[in-house]
Amino acid sequence: MKKLIFSIISALIMTVMVVSPGAFAAGEESQNSDVFSANQGIAISDPESVGVTYRTHIQNSGWENSWAADGNPAGTEGQSLRLEGIEIKLAGDNLPAGAHIEYRTHIQNSGWENAWTSEGNIAGTVGQSLRLEAIQIRLVDMPGYSVEYRTHIQNRGWETDWASDGESAGTEGQSLRLEAIEIRMVRVVPAPDGLTAKAASHGISLSWNGVEGADSYTVDQATSIDGDYTEAVTGITATNYTVPNLADGKRYFYKVKATDEGINSQLSEAATAIASVDDQGNVLLGNRLLISNQSTDFENTQSIGSLVPSAAVMETGAQQQSADFVDATVPFEPAVGQKPIDPVTAPNLLASAVDEQDSTQDFHTWNYETGGNDLTNARLAYIGTHSEIWVETDTPDNIMMVITDEEARQLGEEFDNNIYPLVRENFYTESDVNGDGRVAILCYNIVQELNSVDPTIGGYFSAEDLYDTEFSNKREMFYLDTLPTMGVGDSNPDFTIVYGLLAHEFQHMVNYNCNVIVEGNEQGLWLNEALSEAAGYMYEVSSDLGDETVHANRIMEYNESEAVRNGKSLFYWDNSDMIPNYALSFLFSQYLRTQADAALGSGQKVKVFHEILADPGNDYESVENFIQKHIDPGMTLGEFITNFRAAMVLKADSGYFGFNGEAFFDAISTPLYTGGTTGLRGGGAIVTTIDSPFTVPADKGSDVSYLGIFR
């Protein structure tokens, strides 16, 4: 009998030992609260771990007996029972001092609780039959961890996305009860901070602050700040890295993330730089230094600041003689209020209404030796659709330049069929003061000083011909030089260069019509010449004349110019040294065109030069308006000019620091400045060599900009 009683007592004791303590009293804590979900790999029994435990007050049931942990559900599913209250607390033997968890609930009829509850205290209500509708949970003084949570909502089920760190889970204003909740602790690796990016040779150098405990870092790269970031390199164990083999002159954006025991941080804040071009801060990297005065005030200079002379040498060989044909300006300023001839209201002022073949006439021409007017007799050798070709009947000193009627016809037809439509379509239309719809082209020996120093004047356009003045020819008219421009003696003339000159001069004519006659404000000479250079080059390209052209010479002239080396201004036109002006104006016109092509894409319908001409802003404003409309809305003309100068150093295949990959401009080689401190006119720039890092001088002018370039 004693043995039987002992056996029964032993069995009862064993039964009690395997029953959960929660079976004895509702509301009592589970002794198993230190057990977490296996998918987190964390257990409170591990002194290095942390976790979260929680339980809910359920409609009709009261407080749950057991505490859920780390992502396991608390509450009910499929029973239509509301949650009325909740208790949450951190768990673990190695919590940071002061660490705790806070939470508050959105209660039926009451809304959000004003105060946050913490560490096992009750949020919500008990005994009031009020549903919980939403919850917010956050950690305090828990670096390296995040709390995530999601709820089971009436009629909807489990939320797909987890809320975190104070965000709301559940609903507001929809009268939907919470029925269950899952909460989990997630170890967080902090994102690296302090990321910086600087230009490197064909690359970009990155550095950042290290993250404690991180095993490695990954660099992500994009080509716009909000673009798609893709991995550029992984497994970096240092806190710096130089991204190699990047496109020169192209801007890149970077973010970095840290990895600690297989856990990745969020990406850092973005940093950006331009491959091979350093435009950041006052300490610049590179082996070339571009100094540019971004002001449009070309009458005054600004100091570049303290600069030690460079030991650089010219990057090109000895200067070669080029075919330096230029046009010239005939001095004329209409009287105040004077208007061009109107063929309707003043027909008596016009030349003969109909010019006849082989008729002769005296024309007022400009003598560049005396600075005055001559009379030149010429014969009408060809009448075309849009042109009349007049040929001088004699030349000074009895030097004859023979142009036959057949050659005159070729010249006239080239103008009518190719030059005339090209300029009208891409620039503007001409005036027609005599109402005949044609442009007179006088081929004669322009009187000028011919020597080995000054360039040859190949032709000109005189605005005076459009007005009723003493020396006006009262018609639209060009003047083209025969000797030496077309050839020498009675040999067959070479019209190749004359065709480009005609396009150049025709732009001057339509420019005058647009800006002076129509808009009433003459365009700056720098821009007027840039557009005429563009017209000549456009003709050369369309005619496939090859590299032996005026504009191939313009590049050579730029490469070998002492004026360019010493800071020649794009805006300041120096009549005593015009060749560098022509070179700069030509190259600027093509930089503007290629940048527009790059921004607008192939097949773009915008006529770059026509739009600039037609812009009522005229001069600088018209160019800046175009830049901001089509290329970069935040870029000023001064910044664009600096980029233009840098493009002639770097010659990148794409981006702001090149000519959109057009091989013609690869021949540019900017001469290097070797002097010390100097002043630059607005629109002027110099390039010199440096040993980086270079500190930008504090005593530079306010509009003077510095760029470091790897070349």
C-alpha cells in the first residue's frame, strides 16, 4: 500500500513539472519568456543578445498567459477578438545602460495616447471594451538596433510591410480593430557618414568615416543623385577607395554601405565629383589649373590672386603660318532716329530698279590704307535668284583679277543654292531695302596693307549700305577680296575660301537685320563674330571640304597664340590682334552647338544660332537664356564660359568638358601660362601647370574661378 501511494504522488509531481506555469494563474509571466523565435538566431540566455517580449489584453480573455518574443504573434487570428491593451519590454542580459522601449496606442473613441508608455507598463485600456486601432513603438538609447512591428487588422489580416522606429502600424479613422501583433528586434549596422568625393585622374577618389565593427564596405555608383545606384565595388576593407576608368569630365554620384557579419547598413548620404575635373572647395587636385574670369565686364580686369610662376612650356610646336583671312568692320553709326531705307516710302532713294547684265556702275568701297571711301567701277557679270555678282573692271596699279562670266555664275549659284538657304534657315533672314530680293556681291581688290604680320581682309559687310547716306550703295551688299584672297594675277580664282566668307558675311547681314532693324539693339561683336564663324564652319561641313579649311586653321591659331596663353578674353575684341578673337569665337560657337546637341539628343529640332539671334535678350542674355532653357537651367553664362575653357583642356568625349566627342576638336592644345600673378578681363582665362594639392588664393577677384584638371 505504501508503494502504491508513493507511486501516485510521484506521478502527480511529474505531471506538475511538465505543465506550464501559466496554467496556474492568468496574467502571470511565463517562465519561458527568454525563448525567442529561431529565425532571429538570438536567445536571451546568451549574455551578448538582446530581444523584445510582449503580450496583449484580448477581448473576453484578458491578458495572455505567455509572453510572445521576437516576431512571434501575440493576440488571435480568425476569432474576431479585439486587442485592448499591450505590454512590451526589452529582454537580454547585455542591454546598454538606460536602454528602454517606448510605445503608445490609438484607442477607439480616444485617438492616440498623449504619453508614451515604457518597459512592461500597460498601453491601451483594460476593462473598458475599447479596441486598439494602431500602435507606435520606438527604442531609446539602443544604438545598433531597430524595432520592427506589424499588426493583424480586422477584415484585412496581417500587414504586408513592417513599420519601424516610431512609425504607425494599423489604421486610423477606419474603426478597424487590431487582433494580433508581431514585434522583432533587428540589429542595425549604421550607415557610414562623412563620405567625400574628389576628382582623380580618369577616376574619383572616395573617403568616409569607418563604422565600428564593420567587416567591409560596398560603393554604389549612379550618374544622377536620384538615379539607380549600382554596385561599383564590394569587399573594401579600408575607408577610402579610388574608382578607376571613369569617363573624363563626367559627373558621378556615390553612396557607401557597411557590412558587419553579413548584415548590411543602409546607404550613406550621396557624394559627387567629376572624373578628372576638381571643382570642389579651395584645395584642388590635378596637374593643370584653369583660372577663369566669369564676369562679362571685359573693360576691367580682376586679379587671379597670388600665383607662383610655372615652369610649363607650350604644348605645341613652333608657330606655323596659316591662311589668316578675316573680315573687317567699316565704321558706321546711324544718326539718332535714323531708319534704314524703306523701298515703299522712299523709292526715289533706290538704285536702278532693274540691273541689267553687263551694265557697269560705280560703288562706294572702303579703303583700309587711307581709312576713307573710294569709288570702284564694276560690271554685272551674273544675275541669280538671290544674288548679283559684280566684278571690278580695273584694279589699282593695273593689276587685273580676271573673273569670267562662267566663274561669276558658279559663284552666284553657290550662294543661291547652298549658302543663302543655309544661313536663312539656321540664323535669320536678310533685309531688302531696295526691294529687288537679291544681294549684290562685289568682287574687287580690297585696298589694304599686305604684309607678313597682319591678316588679309577677305571681305566685309557695310551696314551703311542700308541707309540713305553719302557713301551708301543703297542695297544689301557684300564685298569680297580678289587679291590675294582668291588668287594672284590672271590665274583661275579659288572660290573655296570665298564660299565660307560669303556664309560668314551673310550672317553679319542677317544679324544686323535681326538685332538692329527689327529689335533695335546691336549685338556684341564677340557674339556676332562667333555666329559668323559658325555659319562659315557650317558651310564647310555641309560641303565636305575636309581639314584644310579656315576653321582647321582657327584651331592652329588658338594652339599657338601668345594672347591665348596670356589670358585672352572671349568678350574683348582687339582690332590690333584679331586672329585670337576669331579662334576663340569660333571654338565657343562650336562648344555651344555641341553642348546643345548633347543635351537635346540626336535629331533635335532646335536651331541653336537662330534661337540666340531671335532672343530679345540679345548679347550675353540671349546666350544665357539658351543655356538655361536647353542645357542646364541652373548654369550661368560665366559658369558655361569656364566649362568651355576646361573643355579645350580636357576634351572629354561627353559632358560639359568636351565637344561631344567630335574628332575635329581633338586637335585643340591649349597653350600654357608660365607667369605669376596677373589680371584677367571678363571672359579671359589662363591654364597653367600645378603640383596638387593647390590652395586657391584668398586674394583673387570675386568673379575669378579656379578648376583643377587632370590632363
